[in-house]
Amino acid sequence: MKIVKRLAIFSVVTLLFGTCISPPEFSIVPEIELLDVHFFKGADETAADTLKITLNFKDGDGDLGLNGDDPRYNSTPFNEKNFYLIKDGVLQSVGTSSIVLNEIETITKVVDVPDGVTGKLVTTQTPGGPPQDNCYDYGFDSLYVKAKDVAIFDMSKLVRTIPKSGTPEFYVLYDNFYYKPNKNYRNIEIAFDTLNYNDPRPEDIYEEYDFHKKLCGIIPFKDRFPVLDESNKQLDGTMKYIIKVSGLPDLFLGRQIQLRIKIKDRALHESNEEKYITNDLFE
């Protein structure tokens, strides 16, 4: 577990792109082709290692990429986490949005409560809420609640209001909320599977290594690449996904692993999944 934590601490992502407009007609569902996978050991024990994955991609309407500083791409359906309301023991997931208040202030994680939905935000103190038997289902966070949705929280959790005086437009909360990662927040995903040598079936059976659970909510190999083009024209290019990370050899050295790679566009179309099987990537 100590090694796994090191893995999370040093994870950073860099992305490089080459794109061009190509005459052939492409599907609006993105397509990828895995070109190369390389692992480079750090120069010494203090230096991070590098995992580089190179892909060709095609997309018929060019809606690839999410910019982290654009409120549109931090709002439902692209919000990072889904939080939950509970009523009569039934859970209802709710997304969040980013709202621009003025030229200098944008608030994030404004709870999106669908029309007709009621209930209370689930926290560690919610009676009848999901069990608190792991380190990744609950987390401390700040949430903003619109004035019309004031009934979804307990006033004892109120930190402040916006504006600070007069009639509130938003209530600011801080608590240990129940949540799940939103799969649509990230648009590139790399899954690590390990071969189950004990499975009696004749074909190779792989099992995903669940970083989210082992790293207590951190997801190191699912991330975002930025918007490639705003013209809605088809795209055809090469993507280099470069990850600075420590700890992978300690987890997977000497084991046969399968990498599964896919991307997603802004219409939430998932690409085909490319696979890479190796038993010597980290040697």
C-alpha cells in the first residue's frame, strides 16, 4: 500500500496533439488506433518514471476534448463527481454545474437538482445512508445549493451565503458527502488488467486493478485532454498521452498485464477500445 500511495503522489499528465482536416468521411463516433506503448525508468530513485502511449484518432464532427477552465465542461454531464439525495431510503444521484457570477468569480459544484426531485444530501451523518466501510465513497467537499433547493440540506452545515447579506441566491455547505466519480468527467481512460493465473478456464482471464479503491478515491490513469478544434469539422491526428508516475514496476513487474485504452467525445460517444498485452513492459 505504501508503494501505491507513491503512485498517486507523483501522477501528472501531459498531452501532445497533431491534427489535420482529412477528406474521407469519418463516423461521429471517435475511432482510435494504438501505435506505441513505452515505459521509461526515472534517472534515479527520486525521479518519476514515464509511461507514454501514442494513438491515432479520427472523429467525424470534431467534438473532442474538454477544457478545464471552461464552465461548460465542468457542468453536468461533465461534472467531476455525482452527489446523492436520499428520500425514504432511495438514493438519487445529482450532478453539479459551474456558474459565472461576474467577471472575476465563478463558483463550481453548484448542485443540479432535477425538477420534481426531493430529498436530503447524503453525508456521513445521514440516517439510513450508505455504509461507511471504505475510504473512497465519502469525502469532505464544498457544495453550493441554489436558493430554490434549500430543502435538500440541514442548516447546521451552512458555511455562508451568496451574497453575504440580503436574500441568498446560493448556500455554501461543507461536509463529508457521499459521492461517486462521474465517468463523463474524463475523456481518456487507461485501465490496467492483470492476468489471473489461477482461473481454470483455458482462455486468458484478466482482472482490472482498481486504482480508485486502492488509492482511496484517486483515479490516476483516467484524465482529460483539451479541446482540439471548435469548428465542428472532422479530425484526424495523433495523440501522445504522457504520464509521469512512480510505483508501477513495484505493482506489475513480472506479471502479465493488459492495458485497455479508449477516448470519449463531448456527445459522450465512446471510441473503440484498444488493448496492449505485455509481461515485460517494466523490465
